[in-house]
Amino acid sequence: MQTVHTRAALAAALDPWRRAGERIALVPTMGNLHAGHLALVRRARAEADRVVATIFVNPLQFDRPEDLAAYPRTLEADAAALAGAGVDLLFAPAEQEVYPRGRDGVTRVEVPGLGDELEGAHRPGHFIGVATVVCKLFAMTRPDVAVFGEKDFQQLLIIRTMNADLDLGVRVLSEPTVREPDGLAMSSRNGYLGPEDRARAPALHAALSVFGEALTRGERDFPALEQAARSQIEAAGLRPEYVSLRRRQDLDLPGPGDRELVILAAAWCGPARLIDNLP
Ligand code: PAF
């Protein structure tokens, strides 16, 4: 695996592959990789001739400076994991390379509506940061395919919407959430959990599973089910920010006839803010 840190080196590495007509898959990450990321790489490998991974802790998408400062930077271990998973090229740029004029004045990409609620409401500016950096990574790499995790379900829909609205022409694929044996969704932020919080954390997925089973049984009092899930999460010692049942295709509120649904939730567990969803 080749590792490059500049846009010029990225372009130079991609050029011969593109000229040879090889299909290129992109796996954007912020590093601190876990099995969920490696599942994205496996999917990318199956979909293209060349796999490019990126590691960039994007400051534009952090709503809290302390979260940005604390985010683990583990480039050496990440590079070894990506090489082992069959990545051909790793692009790990410095901030100056991605935002040469500075991040504050950079042209931004916004997906209004979809980007303003749920995660967007609790983390102002977050999705503008995500859409902007993913748009830039698409422009720098010009991949045929890009692969994202379904754990960040709202992010996935925002990237698909941006890709369609801006005619970027990338095939955006997704992979299911990878979980620990006790149900906790794998996340780069799980490392913030001490032993007691780690023991509590699977309660988020457990509450969503109970909610999902009730829907499968035909229960349709959505507000009552959302409230019951919140109470279950609180009873386990977590602090829920939202539990919300939405339509899967656009995250609109569901009507009684909607069948393709997703339950989305976010909760604080000690110092870690966990998100999860259940389609
Ligand atoms: O999901 C992530 O890790 C990030 O939001 C992404 C898509 C790499 C953009 O920085």
C-alpha cells in the first residue's frame, strides 16, 4: 500500500489507474479504525479494481472543540490495518492540504432540511462539515464507487442526496453496522467508555431492538414507543438526546401506511455520545 499526504501525490498515484480504465473505490474515514471500517474496505475491494482509503480528522464537522482535540489519531496502526485489508492507496492529508485557504472561509456544501434535524439539530454545522469534506474528497479522488457505514444513517442519506443534487456521479454504497457481541455498535468513540459506561452502553441497541420488535408485532402508537425506548435508555443510566422513528428513504416522519422505517437514536453514556439506528 502506498501512502500519500498531498493532493498532488494523490493525483499522480491515481492517474495511471484511471488511464488504464481501472475502477476506483473510495473509503473515506477519520481513522482510529475498527472492524466496521474494514468491512467497508472489503466491500470496496469487491466493487472495484483499486481501493483508496482516506484518513482525515475533519475539523469542519466537529461542533465541540474538545471533541476535535480528543479524537484519537492512530495513523500508524490504521495504515497497517488498511494495508492488511487490501487497500492500494492511503490518502492522509494535513488540514492545510484539504483547506488551503483555511477552514473558516471555505466554500461549503449544505443539504438543507435533511441536514438540520436529528444529528443536525444536536450538532449544529456537523453535516455541512461532512458534506463539504466528502464533496472535496470525491472531487480529489473522482472515484467510481464510495462506501460508507450505515451506523451513520443520516450521514449516508445526506451524502447520497449531495451526490445526486450536485451530479457527482459516484455510486454511493453502504454496509450494515458492525456490532460487538453484546450489541454495541462499533465506533471510534467507544474507546472513551470506562468499564462501567462500557457495561451500560449496549442498552442503546437493546432499547432499539425492543422498539423494533413492537413494530414488527404491529404496534403503531409511534410516540408511545419512542417514549418507552427513551425511558428504557434512561433506566440503564444513559442520557438520551433523541429516539425517533422515521421513513427509511428520506427520514420524514412516518404515516400509518409506511412500512420501510428506521429507528434512530443518540444518547450520552458517560463521556461518550453514542448514536445507533435500527432499520
Ligand atoms: O463517517 C466518517 O468517518 C466521517 O464523517 C467521514 C464520512 C469520513 C467524513 O469526514
